[in-house]
Amino acid sequence: MSPKNPSRSTGSRGRSADQKAAPRKAAARKRVDKADRPGRICPACGGVQPGAEGRAKNPKPTGLRIRQAGRAATARPAPAAATKRPDPAGAPAEPTEPPAPAEAPAPAPARVPVDAPTLIKGIVERVPAALAEAAAGDAPPSSALTAAVRKAVLDEFRTRAAFTGRVAEMDALLWTQPDHGGPAVRTSMADHLKALGIRRLDTPDQAEAFVVTEGTGDAFELLRPAYVDELTGKVILAGQLRRIAPDAAQHTTGEDA
């Protein structure tokens, strides 16, 4: 007869380690009564119950609480406004001086008009020295150099005169409209005129820039503004005025510009 397997014995000596630990695990998983749980709110008094072990519940901080605490620790306090406390002795506080107003920017210097002969002469005088410094070899004859510079400068002046004349005509046409083309168009055209160096004259102060077309009287009514090239100082497009009687002068000189 074979001996019995000791691992299958029902005695205490034959039980495995897992079988011995099972009662302890079951006791640990046993549900704790609500009255014995720490941190529970009492429905009668509203207080926090200490639980069966007599200790308060200490919950772990959540991720949100941790982030909020970190932000509060790193945030810089706002600087407090400096307030002058009154003298305890009752002496009046000294009046504080207001800050000095900011200085207005200095106006831009007036642009000096440029004419083609002066520009050609200055370029011709500087070109030989520039060629010698650059070691460009044999310099062209003086007559050929002057002719090439003259042609290039005059072509540029003609191109500018044609372009600025077109822009002035478009702006004058928009100016004669009841709403001057609208706020957006009016602002855009003003920016273009400024960028191109074109000045619009809507007052007859410079008589040489206007022509009188019709009417009688000593007052003037503005029919079309004048346009002057600030680069050359020449009139691009002459303005138009109409003579009217002084008592009928609902004029004109820029209130609609």
C-alpha cells in the first residue's frame, strides 16, 4: 500500500502558504461599515467622523490641486501702487508734480526741389572718379558719358512726370465726386500721393498753381485742387477756380478735401 501524499493531507501541517494567507486577505477585503469609515460626513450633525480607528481622512492631493499650488508658488505678486501716507502730525501732503508732456517730434525737413540739369551735372562729375576707383579699365569719352547720363536722367524724369500726372488726374476725378470716392478710397489715395511725393493744394494760396475758368467777383470757389511734385517743385496738374461774389461765397478751399 502506497503512502499518502502529504500535500493532500487535511491537517494543518499539509496546508500550503496560499491557503494559509487566504483568511488574512479575506479579512483585509472585508467591507468597512459606513459608520467606521474615516472622513465620512455625519448625516445628523454634519461633522466629519473620525472612523473606528479615531483618525481623520487624509486624502491625497489631485493633479489639479498640485498644478494650482505650483502656479501660486511661481506667480509673482503684482506691484502695489505707491501711495503717499499722510503725515501723522496732520501736516498736508506735498502735491506731486504732473509728468512732463512728451515732446512733439520735430517736423521733417522740407524737400529741396531737384532739376534735371543739376542732377546730370552732378552724376557726370562723379562717374570718372567712380570708374577709376573700380579699376574699370579705359573710361569712355567725356562727350559719350555726358550724352548717356543725360538720356537716362531725362527718360526717368519723363517717366515720373507721366506717372504722377496720371495719379493726379485720378485723384482729381475722385475729388469732384460727392463723397470723394468714399473713406477707403480717399485714405488710399492720400497714402499714394504722400508716398510718391505729390502734394495736393485745396486752397488758392499758391496762385501760380491755379487757373480761373469762369465767373465774376472777388472770391473764389474751388472746382479742382492743384497737384505739385515735391521732388521737382513743378505743377503736375493745375487747379481750377471760379470767381464768385463775396456774399455768395460758400467756398471752397478745402472743407470738402
